[in-house]
Amino acid sequence: MNPNHNGITSDINISSKNITNCTGVIEILRKSGIMSTVSQTTSIICDNSRCWTENSCAIKLTGLNHNEIEENVWIPLRDKYNLDCAHLHIHGYYIGCIKNFIRPSSCPTKK
């Protein structure tokens, strides 16, 4: 078994005004050898005074060890799309801001 894969599914949802479609996300993951499914979605983002939409990508990581997510998934996507945050769900292990998963208390919207 590949040590980078442990059979646990993880989901990452990213959105940004810098994402036109998910083709670039797919290429980053493919070149890194990350088994995944990527779906184009639209997110509604709100602050205190208004709401807007952003293109977003729902990424299902197929069995990638959660210790590999920061270096092999988050950092390349963050740098390419100038992302501030992402929602991460490691099934049976963690749900929340990816920044809090990497370094607790670093998510700007910690609740």
C-alpha cells in the first residue's frame, strides 16, 4: 500500500474570485499524483453588509493520508489561487477550517 494513502476520504471545498473553473485544480492534483474527484460549484459568500458568489471547487481526496494534505494539496492550491481558507472534512477525524487543522487557532473565522 502506498504510504501516502490510508483509505480515509477527505473533502476540501475552495472558493475564490481567482477561480474561473476547476480545470487548473484538476491539473495541480493530477501532476501531484493525488487521486481525487473535483466538481465545479458556486459558493455564496456573505459579510456584514452584502453577499456575492464565487466559483468554487469541491474536492474529494480518495484515501490520501491526512498528513499529506497541507504540503501536497493545500499549499499548491493556496498559492495558485491566493486562497485565504478552505473547509476541510477528514471523515471520522476532523471538520472545519483547514488552517485550524494545520495549526490550531490560525483560522480567521475561528468559532
